[in-house]
Amino acid sequence: MNMYKVRWFIAGAVIISLTLYFAIPYFFNGTAISLSQLETEDLNSNKVSATAFAGKPVVVIFWGTWCGQCQEEVPLYEKMKNKYEGRVQFILLSDERITKIATFKEKEEITITCLRSLKPFKELSINFVPVIYFFNSKGEFVSKYSGVMNETNLIERINKL
């Protein structure tokens, strides 16, 4: 009976350890990033200064073409881009190869600005995607959201910009 309890204790400890190992990065996904920290290029390999988008609020979505949740959210961002056209800039930012991003953009008929990060997301303390950063019209960090975004939450955050 005593050995039985030891096995359950060890199994429980392993489960808790694995849960913490995978959960901690989810809740602590990076720190605030300024627009000036983002080194990006467009899909033609031209460097783009993310600070060039200051002047109106900016929503930067860190994503990947391989990410199922990211793919599911793209129609929401397209809808918001159309709703806030000219008032809010939306940017899909990936650290994948340009050809991969461009192929996905064309296939899915994405109209949102797609840029490639010149730094791997890990260097920006982005441990998983999707992560959405919100900047005001001065390019100052306002907030971030980690995980899948719903329309109501997105609108609330945009309206605070």
C-alpha cells in the first residue's frame, strides 16, 4: 500500500511540473515592446520602420502561418481593418521566411499589412503566438493580449487607443 502512494505522489509531481513548465510561458509571454524595437521588412525585402506607422493607433499581431489559432483569427482582423480603415493600422508580423508569409497572404487573400520580423520572436520575448500589442497614435505601448482574441475584447481594446 505504501508503494502505491509513492507512485501516485510521483505521478502527481510530474503532472504538476509539466503543467507549470508549459503554463508559465503562457502567462508571462514577454514584456512591453516599443515600436522602435521592431525591426521589420515588407514582403519585397524592403526594411520598414515600424515607427513609420505612428500617427494613428497601431495593432501588431505576432502570428505564424503554421498557427491554427492565428489562421482562425485572420478574418476577425480583416473585419476590424475594414471597420477602422484610415483610423487604426493593423500589422500581421511573422518571423517566418518571406516566401512562406507571401504565399499564405496570397492564398488567403489577406489585405492587412504583413511584415516579417528581422529578429526571431524569442529575441523579443515572444514565446508563443498569437500575441497582440496595442500602441497609441504616438507609438507608445498601451497593452498586449496573449492568446485567441474575440471581437468584443478587440473592439474594447481598440477603443481605448
